[in-house]
Amino acid sequence: MSQTKIKNRIDPTMLTATLSVQTQSGNDDAMIVYIKEQLKFLDVTVQEDGFGNIYVIKGKSKNYPCVIAHTDTVQTIINKMEIYITGDTLFAFNPTKRHQHGIGGDDKVGVYVLLQLLTDIPIMKGVFFREEEVGSKGSYYAITNHKEWFQNCNYVMSADRRGNQDVITVSGNILITSDDYLDTMEEIHTRYGYTDCIGLCADVDTLVTGGIGISCVNYSSGYHEPHSSKETVSISDVNRCYNLMYDVITEYPDKKFSYDAPIPKYKKYSSKYKGKGRESYSNLINFTGPYLPIKPRQGKFHPPLYFKNANNDFDNFIEIDVMKYNKKIYSYRGIRAIVFTGDAKCKTCTTEIADNYFFLPYEGRVFCTKCNNYIKEDETAGYLQFLEIEDKGTAFVYSLYANGWLLKKHAVWNSNLNTWVPDEMPF
């Protein structure tokens, strides 16, 4: 959609001010103070729970639209951070070391969007969650201890997704959104050029897993290359996201989208895993097997991104979990493109994929050099059979089943699941 056809509803000055607040997991006090100061200017009711999450109610109604954001980022806090604008792009700079610094749009853009909506919308609810980047701890605390607060919410929206066109309807392997919501909002999504796809993990799937009972959705909000020093924010993309969410609320302020999501056993909370965050879930996969509730309207494949310090075993692979039979799951922290092997052919140009197909690990997409384009994302899974990378003489393959990389010597290709699986895993 042409940006010239989209109303300019955002405040770039306030956006820049929000992005200027430095915050990271475990050290978000400055952002909490900033949010509270902004809320003082609004006619809202503000509450805070024992974890430090901030709950906001504006207006009086029997039911409310609800928007959420998280206060932490993965970016480190530096002595001084400067924000610059070039054309449509906002970026951060470290003047001490004289290089670009990640601006933290994930999720400071979401914080801005929620504050702007609270300014412009007369009746709504909002929550600012803490500690999303280290296991969605804030949203877990909220849905575990204050589920009743969400009972009169019609739906939950979040602006916590990179890019400018994604409607995350599957998050954390959970179908978080009802068909009723998607069908109702289809015209608005099309209006702004948004399409359904799959995300990794976010506060929305934590709420759904905790039994919130309504449709949740996560929208691309205009930050690009998140979790990196090159992270930037597009003003026009933020405006597009804001317009979409503004239209959803103003056009459907009272319609409730009730939804009881099918939750696999390994995703359900238990006292054993209480408070340990999202990375504990895969420990339970061995009890239930994979769960990928993907419908035809969803097809994008995005492998998980983990940002930890590497161990000494490999240069680019980090052990992130252990399944039954001591089968380890790894995350790839490298950034270089990975070449494909094998004798399969591209479905578009019929060229051999060997040496012509490249997997871009950060984007989670496959590029064909002969087509000079990305392949269709709903076809990615089948090609993963031919994706392999070596690290210190050890071969790794990607498994949709394990939601991570496996040692090839301990993996087999399962044609029924269309993915690599551990060689000793019950199904």
C-alpha cells in the first residue's frame, strides 16, 4: 500500500523520545519511569502488580479492546546513545565507540504505539509487561495471578514484530487467533498490506497458553534487523502499524472475539516449570511430539533466534536444550548465508538447488540465485532436507520438530513430518 494513502496519525517527536530511553532485560527502570510520566498526562487508571507490570484502563465500558507491549529490549545500555534520522529511518549511535548501536525498536516501538493509542482512543485497556525478552516473565506473572483483569477484554493486540506486513497468528507453536478475528479483520489487514504468518515467541502466546480465552495477535511495527547493532526503525512503517491498530479498535470497539486455543501438553503450565520461561517448554516435547497448527493461510517459516554467549564446543552453535535420550538442540548464532546441497530442483526455475539455494539464517528465508528472489515460504520446509552446515567438523541439520538444530549423526529425515527428527524420539 502506498504510504501517501495512509493518514499520518503518529507523533514522530514522541516516537523518538520513546526510542531514546535506554532499557534492557533486568534494567528497565528508566522505561518504567518514562511510561508512568507519560501516563500522568492522560485521563487513565493505572495499576501495578507485584512483578512491576503496568495496567492501564481508559474510559468506562462493559468491555474493552486491549493492547500490550513490553518494556525491555536485548540491547545493552551504554553511557550515551544518540538518535539520528536519515530520510524515513531512525537509528542509534554510540558516540564513544563511534559506531551504530541497536535502537531497541523491539519493543520500544510497541511502548510508543500503546502510549499513542492511549492518547487517541477514548476507551481501551493496555498493559506494559516486563521481562519479555528473557522468557515472557511479565506476561506469565500477569496471566497466572491476574487473569480476571482480562475477562472484559474483547481481544489483545501487540506491536512486537519486525518488518511492516506480518500478522502473527501462530506464535510459540500456538494458534493464538481465531478464524472469526482473521475473517473480520481481513479487510483492514488488506488495507495496510498485512498478511498472516508465523512468529517465534511473544507475550501474546503466553497469554493464550495461560487461558486468556480471547483472540490475540501480533503485528509488524516497523523495526528492522532487531536484536542486532544494525537495528533501525522506519517512521512510515510505525505509522502504518499504528493506523492498522487504530482502525481495528475504532471499527470494532465492542466485538468480543472469544477463543479457546488448542494447547499441546508440553505448552501447558505446571508447577515444575513455573516461572522458568519459554525455553523450558521444549523439555516437554518428548511427552507429546510436535505441534504445528499451521493452516493454509499461514506459511512463513522463521527459525528461532537465541542470543546467548557461545560455549566452547562450537564456533557458531549454542546448546539451548536437551530432549529425551540426551538429544541436544542447538541454536545457530552465525550470520553468513548457508549454501544448500543435494540434487533437488527449484520448483520455480527448475535449477538444481546445490550451490544456487542459500539459507539466510537471520531472516529464516531461502534465496534462489537463479530466480533472484526468495522462494515461497510455504515450500521452505521440504528443502530443509538439503540444508546442512558444519562447525568444527560436526554437521548440523535444522529440525522443525525440535524447533532448533540437531547433530546430523543423531537425526533422521521423517518424510511424514517433512522435517529432521532425533533418531530416538517417540512419535
